[in-house]
Amino acid sequence: MISAILPRFYRQRYLLQFIEYAGERVTKIDLQKLLFLAQQQGKANYFDFVPYHYGCYSFQAAHDLEILEKTGWIRTTKNDIQLQQSVDRDGFTKKGEKAEIRRFFNEHKRLRGTRLIKYVYERFPYYATKSKIAYQIMDKPPALEKYGDGETLYTLGYEGRSFEAFVNRLIKNGINVLCDVRKNPLSRKFGFSKGVMARLLPCLDISYIHIPELGIVSSQRIDLRVPSDYDELFITYKKSLPSKVKFVSIIHDLIDKKKNVALTCYEHEPRFCHRSHVAGFIEKKYSVNVNHL
């Protein structure tokens, strides 16, 4: 059954318009590669990508495709995506996006399959670093740079970042264990709830651990408006850390095993997030270097 209800987000409408210009039926692998190229070359910037099994991949786009299938806009098979109704109508996408998509496909109308994958891999080698098929496509597949020996503890907030942009920061810094220190690991933003992170991060060779005992209850965070509010909250929080040493030691044990570990919570700025104080406590107690990404 085809839905007559417009998709809620413009990125989903853009995706449908993109599929229509791709030829109404497109393989899942080709769609990810073409969408990646369009985002690199055009003005629309709806999706970020990570290096994955077949190269550049947007988990957000894949999630949106699932929603569009449930609402009847597309039909998917094991390998293909097929549009179920035309989206060639005024006002469906933002001004100029339709023309931009048309220009893109006029330039790349014959770029599909292995030729498309090779084109992307050669021009954007970072996205081939985790590919299962790079050795079949390239003469010399790229490799990720080797990083430290686990003597530094990193921290990273996801505020203002897409899931893919967040993950790229982890990958590019060699992080292989992410410790979530939120009390309640829920988020309305795609990718940042515990269930999704626990499912997706291992696919990217990053282990996920949730340590709620190091979080701060929501009721204590309600009235945080100015820096002094945060300072007052963190004075109390820092006093509690010695009593939580068995949970802090979980993080140190990972570092001691030469794992590259990052702490995560919501806030972009470390000074406004308790993760900086967890890191500071570990730095002082165990003489570990700290790097806020």
C-alpha cells in the first residue's frame, strides 16, 4: 500500500527524489555510493558516511530507507530499492535540490557497479579502509594509520554531530572501546541510544560499554543554565568519584590492557560535561594522559 503522507524530514524527501533520478530501481550498494558522491559535490548535506563493509555507508540513510519502506514509498529486495510512486512534484524537496540531483545524474548516469565502487575508493581512500572487497577492486587497498598503545584516555561528546561524524572521530583516533557514562543512555537523535550504539559500533570494530554508575541523574541536570550552575554540580560530583572507584577501575583496566578508550556523553564542550571529571580523576589516580576530542 502506497502512503500519500509526505515524509516528515526533507532528507527523506531528498532521498526519494534521488532514487527517482537514479532510475526508480537501484542497488543498495550503488545508492550509498551515489548518495555519497552527491553529498560531496552538491550543496545538500543531509548525510554523513563511515568506512564500512563495502565502502562509504550512511546508517542514517539506511534507517530512513527502512522508514520509507514501512510507509509505502519504496520496496526493497535483498539487493535493490524500487520507488513505488512518483515524487516529481513541486515543493517536494527544497528549492534547487531537484535541479542539483538532475545535474548529478546527468554527469554520472553510467557510473554503476564495480566501476562506481572503484571510482569512489580511488578518490576517497579513507572509505575503503574497512571494505571487504577492496582487494578485489584496488591494486593497493589503503589501511588505517596505526594509533597509540592505550596510554591516553579520550573523551568525546555527540552534541551537534551525526552518528557517522561521531564514529569517524573515533575511527580516525584509533578508538576501539567506547565507554558511555550517561545515566540514561537514550537520545531522540538517531544512533545515540544504547541499543543502537551497542548494535552498530561492533560492526565498526568498536566495543561499546555502558557504565551508568558514573552518570548523573536527570533531576540534578534540570536547572543548568549558566557556567556557575555546572561548576556547582560538578563540585558535588567530583566528591562522589572516590566512592565509585570500582566503576572507574573498569575504564582503567581497559587502558591498562592497551585498549584505546574514549568516554562519551552528550555535551560538546568537555567543561560542561561530567565525563571531563571522570577523565580527570583517572588522570590523577593512574597517571593516564587525557585528550578531549
